[in-house]
Amino acid sequence: MIAILLAAFVLLCAVVGVMKAGRAVRNAARVAGGDVATTLFALVAPALPRERREWGQAMLAELPHISGRRARWGFALGCAWVALVRPGPQDSSARILHGFVVTGIAASAGLAAYGLVRYPGLRADGSWSVWVLALTVVLLGYAAGSLAVSRGTTPQAVTSRRWGLAGGLAFFALVLIHDISPQAIVTAVAYVSPLAFSALAARSSGSRSTGIRAALCTALLAGLLFSVGLVTGTYLNNGDPYNPGTVLDYQRHGTGDLVTYAVADNLGGAIFMLAIVPVATTLAGCVGAMIGAVPVRSPRSP
Amino acid sequence: MLRALAARPSEWRHGYDLCLELGIKSGSLYPILMRLADRRLLEATWETDHAPGRPPRHLYRLSPSGLSQAAELAQPSELSRQRLVELRGVS
């Protein structure tokens, strides 16, 4: 049931995303007067943090004055680099978040490489390259997400990152507690925590978008920490404990040894979780942001 | 960058012209301009009389503190002069 709801949410997000992207391309092409290089930059200029938006307008305004397609493309690509990749001024929350995500990405990639070396059976068929590709795509998504949320030094941006960091760490702590003492209530609290922290972010800033941004920060941390924890645990225990479903599957379809089969199963699960945990936490966080942004009515004076 | 802007201190300059003059790419130019503006060394304004059908461009020039910084950098300080003399003595 949860899987169907998540799939429906992802599909809805994809449809909304495609519609928004189409509208953005049309608007950018209109602003650019049909020039492709200018359209490209007009599309990425909004990625600049709010306090840098005027600079985006300045770069955009230069483009129609540059003669020569090559020169215009060179200028537009340089400006796109500034808008998308150059971090701009960062506060400590941005540096901490960025540090966590970069470390998490490096750890995920390193653990995957280590697994392929330690368990040669994982490379027995060609499917491992598909998994590596999937992992690369997901990790690139994390890198892009980190670049997006670690930008900006407005009070809202800083608030969102602080609550988002707290949410991500709380989620991971609760998952660890659940690992030690598996209780349904801990799982429930773990999944409610992104909602609570996003609600607090929205409440403290009075803005829903701050709550949503906090949810995204939480999602990045939660997904990476969860996945790295899962893979580390898998390697430490050689895929043990083997659940009955895995053993049954191995007996029916498995090749090689049970350890490699169980490790492969867990690694597939970790990549899936790397993609699905952020979706689930963002979904919960968006709900929290909506709740937190609802203005509190002050009691009427008699 | 400071030297280029200080060469014609009262003149407002366009971003692309600075790129051409200094031989740097826009990906390097704008972060420098942003940092200069953040440190209040650069003044920026929008063109008021721009070509019809084209958006107004952003213009840049050094602020008074930017000009004094540029002048400071252009003239080696007493300390660096002494250091230079020391280095020459060593060699």
C-alpha cells in the first residue's frame, strides 16, 4: 500500500515537474527572444540564491549585446556555471550540510566499490554495471540537491538548513535506535520526525517554503545516512541475518553462494532506499511545512 | 580587475567589455564582481538610456573605497618595499 502511494506521489511529481519545465522553457525562450544560449541561461538563472538574483538579471542582460554565436554560448555557459555550481557565500549550516552530503556520496561510492571487490560473485553477471549506473544517477541527484539547498544566506535559507540538519540527524538516530531495539513506535517516530522538523522550520520562519527546504535538507541526510548505515551493516555481518524470504528466493533462483546472494539483495535494497527514503521524508516534510505555516489564531480578547 | 576598473575610475563599465579587456571568462568575472560588490568596493547600477528592444545592462565602477584599495595595491607599501630590499640583498 505504502509502495503504491509512493509510486503515485513520484508519478504526480514527475507530471507536475514536466509541466513546470515546459512552462519554464517557454517563458525563458520568450525572454531570450528565441536565442538558444540566452534561453539556456534564462532557465538556470533562477538557481541563483535570492540575494544574487539581480546578478542573474545582469548576466542575462549582457547576452543580447554579444555578437557572434560562439561568443554568446561561451558567455552563457560561464554564467550558467556561476548560477549552478559556484556556491557563493555560505554560512556554517551550508558548509556542514555540504560536508555531510559530500562525505555521504563518497562513502556510498566507496562502499559500492569495496563490495564489488570483496564479493567477486557480485560481478558474475553483467547486471552489476546497471546497478552501478543507477547508483551514479542517484548520487548525482544528491549532489545536485546539496548544491541547491546549500545556497543562499537569507534568514529563511539558514533556518531551513538548521532544521533540516536536525531532522536528518534525528531520523538517522531513530533508525539506529530501531536497529538496536526494533519497535513499531520507533519506526513511526522516525518517519514522523521529518514532518515535525519541517513544521518547526515553517513555524519559526512563518513560511511554507522554508519548511519545504528544510524537508529537502532532511531528505538528503536521511537517505545517505540510512543507505550508508545499511551497507556498512551488511558488510560487517556478511548479509546476515538472512530473512526467510531471501533464503527461499536463493533456493529457487539463486546462483553462487548464499552470502553473495544476501549481500547483493541488501545492496539492491540500499540503492532503492537511497532513492525512496528522500521521497518519503520529503513527502512527510511537505505535509509538516503546510501544517507549520498555518497561522496561529490568537485568542480573542473578551 | 581592480587595476582595469581603476584605469578609468569615473567610467561605468559593462560586464562583457571587462571580460574582453581582461581576457577572462564570464564564469570567473561575475564571482569577482560579486565579491567586490559584497565588500563595497564596487558600485553597480542599471543603464538608463539603453538601445530600444534590448534590456538595460548592468554597469560597474569602483566605489571610493574600491579606488583607495586599488591605489594601495598599485603602490607597494613601505613594508613590502623593505622586504624587496632585503630579498635583493640576499640574492
